Amino acid sequence: MKIPVEAAPSEPTKVLVKKSNLPPATLTAADRCDRCGITSRAYVAVMLSVSREGLLPLYFCAHHYAEFEPTLREKAVMTVDERWHLAASVKAQKQDVPAYLNTVTRGGI
């Protein structure tokens, strides 16, 4: 006995891609550096104005933004800079360590 089976298309006929041209209010741990890829978290988002496209967000980790900062400052429409998270993180790590471990002394035994 044959049962009629309605075949569903394997791929959708229309794909709706929602893209936002609004700058991010804050960066999250899910935002990654466009230069490094998935290996580094982005701490800076730069919005560039691109003809016929509108605003283009670019995400950078701290050292890649520092590398391209002069050029990006000239061309950026808006910049969201959250590199202060890095300094706050290091400061918090040092506060967790006892003071006698934070000092480095050189000398003999």
C-alpha cells in the first residue's frame, strides 16, 4: 500500500535577514573582533558610513583598535569604546591577591 506523502521543500524560498544599522548600546561577551575572528572579544564598536549601504558596524579587540585608531577616528560616525573593562578587570584581579604576592623583590635567599 502506498501512502501519499507531501514533500516539503528542503530550502526556504524566502529568507528574511534582519539587520540593524543602529549602533550597539553596549558590547557583550558574544561580540567578537572582526580582525581576530572568534578568538578575541570585541571591546570597541565603530560605525562607518558606507555609500549605498548605510552604516556598517565594525568590532575590534583592544589591540587591533589601537593599531587602526588614527584612521578609524577620522572615518567613524560613532565609536563605542569599552576598553575600560580591561583595566577594571586587572584592578579587580590584583585586589583579590594578597599584597605580599603583588610585590616583586629581587635578591638572594
